[in-house]
Amino acid sequence: MQKFIKAFVRDERGVSAMEYAILAGIVVIALVAAGSSFSTAIGNLWSGITGAMTSSTPGSK
């Protein structure tokens, strides 16, 4: 049993997968935070674009 525990502690094959999972989690958190902080600005931008396209199309008046 001691050999198994020592071998399990020394085994580093899954470490890189864990590092990638943590890094991916950090990236997701950063993207959500950025999206939340810019959501109003992005909504206003799309509303402006939609309004400009609607007013410039022929027959829309």
C-alpha cells in the first residue's frame, strides 16, 4: 500500500491537464467579467447600428 501511495504522489502525468483546466477557468472568468462590464455599451452600439440601417433603407419612411 505504501508503494502505491508513493507512486501516486510522484505521478505527474495529470498535472498538465489540471493546469490547463485552471487556466481555462481563469480565461472564462475574465471573459464573463469583460462581457458584463461592456454589455450596456455593446447594446447601445448595436441599437445605433440597427437604427442607422433602418433609417437608410429605401421605403423605410
